[in-house]
Amino acid sequence: MYIQPQNIDLLLEEAEKEALYFKLIEQINKDFNLANEGIDFPKSISPEELKIQMHEKIYRLIQYKFAEYLNLLYIIDVSEDLIKKLDGSDLVVLAENVAFLILKREWQKVWFRNKY
């Protein structure tokens, strides 16, 4: 049964435990490239480094390329309602929360594809 992770660390820990971490990286790379936001995380990237780089990428998109950021959310299929519920007063915190929502959605895709 799919259980939504409560934070990024638990999500990445679960992905490693289920031996789906590499599939998660592949899915992230694929969807970012579909959105024309070339990102190429190597399979050797550590979960901690993945978390940091995702946060930085989302921060830059929100700050400098907002239309591309919205397109990325659409392609990944992040719930608009979840995005609207986030507090946008602090851009750094917002980017961290959005990165988590993106990772959560990507993890959901990978998990379901693996199970069914």
C-alpha cells in the first residue's frame, strides 16, 4: 500500500530501501527534460546532494524563470491545490516545499510503476 512520505529525507530513505532510488533519479531527469529544464542528476548522486540541488533548481526557476517553473509543475503533475496552500512569503522555504512536492509526485509515479 502506498504511504505518502512526510518529508524529503523519509522519501529518499524509502526510495533507497525499496531499491528504487535510481528509478526516482531517472524519472526526475526525464520530467525536467520534458519541461525543457535540462537537469541531469547522475545516478551516483547522494540523497543529500539531490535534495540540495533540487532545492536550488526550484529556487532559481521561481526567481528567474517563473513561466518555466509553472510548466514544470504541470508536466510533473503536481497538484495545483497543494501549491496554492504553500506560504510564499519566504522564497527559500517555498522552494524547499515545492521541491518536496515534486519529489513526492515523482516518487509516487516510480512506486506505482514498480508495484503495478
